[in-house]
Amino acid sequence: MIKEKHFISYRVNFYLRHYIRKILRFLLNIIYIKIRFNKRFHCKCIFEGYDIMILCDGSVFCVCGDFGMEKPLGNIYRNSITEIWKGTEFERLRAAFRKNKLPLDYCSHCIGAALIPKNAPLPQTADFPEVVHLETTVQCNLECSFCHRDVIESQRGSKILPPKIVFQLIDEIIAHRCSKFLLLVGYGEPFLDKNSYEYCKYLKQHFPEIIIGSSSNAIPFSHYENARKLVESGIDALVLSIDGVDDKTYLRYQVGGDLEKALQGMKNIIQARRETGSFAPNIIWQYLLFNWSDKQPMIDKAIALAKEYQVDILHFLPTFSPISGISWKYIFKPYWGMIYRFCGPEREYNPHNRALIVEMKQ
Ligand SMILES: C[S@@+](CC[C@H](N)C(=O)[O-])C[C@H]1O[C@@H](n2cnc3c(N)ncnc32)[C@H](O)[C@@H]1O
Ligand code: SF4
Ligand code: SF4
């Protein structure tokens, strides 16, 4: 197996992150409960509905995260989204926040966690989640060396959600009409599920106001007909993960991939968009910055390619995972210094970092 080469550092990385979170949560709970700073914990996801995550075995979590180690809060094979959202497991988490406690290890670095003034009331629970994250499949055509997909895949009861269940979920979203985003992404390649195009099309036909976003390694779109189906599905935004501009650096992380096919996939989508006269999907090329892919000539080449292909946004994203791959040059730089936008504001949208696109560089 391709990952054997990295096996020890891979497992160390996975469990190290897990135990760091445990320790951090323990310390944060002590600091804010015992020492009683002027602030208290709040969670934007479980109260205001900023995120709910549904995985391909039907299990439901409170946020898009490293769910490998947390307990599910429900399963959509047994209950509707509404029943789970208002059910006992979500309520157990809310009760912990009401007591000013972080209930899960993942809370210690979760995008949903926030601090509010000590005496401020926690908001009412939203009727239905504003953002629904849906992983229809955990299968993938790549083995990115520190994507924890294989550990996570082994924990999933099934690898793909059946269309009957997905359409049921989509119908529930349509009936409520209050979700703003559907993010079709999890730990897998969403467009290996051939039904993904139909899911987007159906949802957009019945609820055009919703914004649908996803993330892909771009290889499925090296076949032009897939790029065309994508554009015709009505999806609003797509992150394309291509982490290098030469075979050596790209393959160091995106093991099993093919840079030429990934770039061709990106080109095809933009060509299909042009041919159909469509503005959508907004294309965000996401380039993970590691210490082997952060050299200036590589960055310059990515910018030149993005301009040539006419992608809308090029996002260089530094990451802490793996620890051995950290780009020390960039890890502490603010994100917005590294986002290059080539489109007008009407296309500005990034499903992963909705609030972070603030600067335009040409
Ligand atoms: C798990 S992937 C699933 C979607 C799709 N297969 C893809 O690669 O875009 C979702 C996101 O995780 C990001 N990702 C993968 N490995 C990462 C890492 N080590 N650090 C930060 N983000 C990572 C990818 O760039 C992608 O945007
Ligand atoms: S992990 Fe914690 S902070 Fe994050 S959404 Fe869940 S309960 Fe909220
Ligand atoms: S393509 Fe996406 S899901 Fe597949 S291994 Fe890479 S990061 Fe993980």
C-alpha cells in the first residue's frame, strides 16, 4: 500500500493531534470554569446552525471535523435531520455549553466554538441548520499522504449513501427552505459518486436560493463530459485541490494522483462554463502549502497558471498537518495575504472559508 512508506509518522500525526485536542480542551475548561474569566463558551454550530455534518454511513456530527474519534449524534437512516437536530444528543452538547463547558475534544480548535461575554445569553436554537455538510461517499481515487481518509473509511459502516436517502435529505432541506448552503464534501472524492450531479441539479431546481459548494481533486473532470455535467448541475462553487505545479511536489502529497489530469480537469470545467455561457461554478484552486511546495518559483508558476486558465480564486493554504510538512515561511501569515482573486465580486465565494476572502491581488 502506498501509505506504508509514511505509516509511522502518519499514525503519530493522527494520534498526536487527537491527544493535543484532549489536553487543550481540558485546559480551556479549567481556565474558563475555575478561573472564571470575563468570557464564556458559545457554539455557533449547535445553536445557530452554522454547520451539521452527515456522513456516508448516515451518522451525523455537529461540525465538519476530524470525526474519526467522536461519537455520532444520530443517524439519518433512523431519524430526519430535524429530529436529530432537536434530539437528545445535540441537546446534551447544548446543555454542556449552558454550563460553560466544552463538551467534545474537537471543540478546543473547532470553527464553531466562540467566546462571548460572561453574562450574554446563549442564542435560541435555530429551527434547522443553516449549513448542511453532506458526504455522500468516502471513496477516493487518491491516497493523499496525510488525509486521514483511510483510518476514517475503516470506521464507516458503508462507503456510499444510497440515492433514496440522499433525495430524502434534500427534500427535507427543500421543505424547510431556510438552509443557506449545502456543502457536498467530506472525506472522499464527491464526484466518484456518479449521482452527485443529479443531487445538485434536483436541489437547485426546487430551491434555487441555496448555494451548493463542493471540493474535488479535479481528476474526475479530466473527462470532458463530467465537466459539462458539473456545469449543467447548477453547482455554485467548487474548490479544486491541486497541491503543486510539478509532478514531484504534487505527488509528494497527492499520492496516486496525476497532475496533468488534474490541471486538465480544471481547464475542462472552465471551458464547459464558457461553452454554456454559465458563470457557475465559481472555481477556487486550493493549493496546500507544505515546506516542499512553498518556494517562490512554484508560487509564481501557480499564479501564472491560474491566470492562464482563468480560475476565479487561487488560495494558498498553509496547514499544520503533517507537522513534518509545515511551511514555516507561511504558517503564521494571515490567510488573506495568500488569496489571489481573478474574478469580479459577483463570483466571490469560497465554501471552506466563507468569510476569509478580503483582499484582491492581481
Ligand atoms: C478531505 S478533502 C475531500 C474532498 C476532495 N477529495 C479534495 O481533495 O478536495 C477536503 C479538503 O481537505 C483538504 N485537505 C486534505 N489534506 C489536508 C491537510 N493535510 N491539511 C489541510 N487540509 C487538507 C483538501 O485540500 C480538501 O480541500
Ligand atoms: S465540536 Fe464543539 S464547538 Fe464544534 S460544533 Fe461541535 S460542539 Fe460546537
Ligand atoms: S483527494 Fe481529497 S479525500 Fe482523497 S485522499 Fe486526497 S484529500 Fe483525501
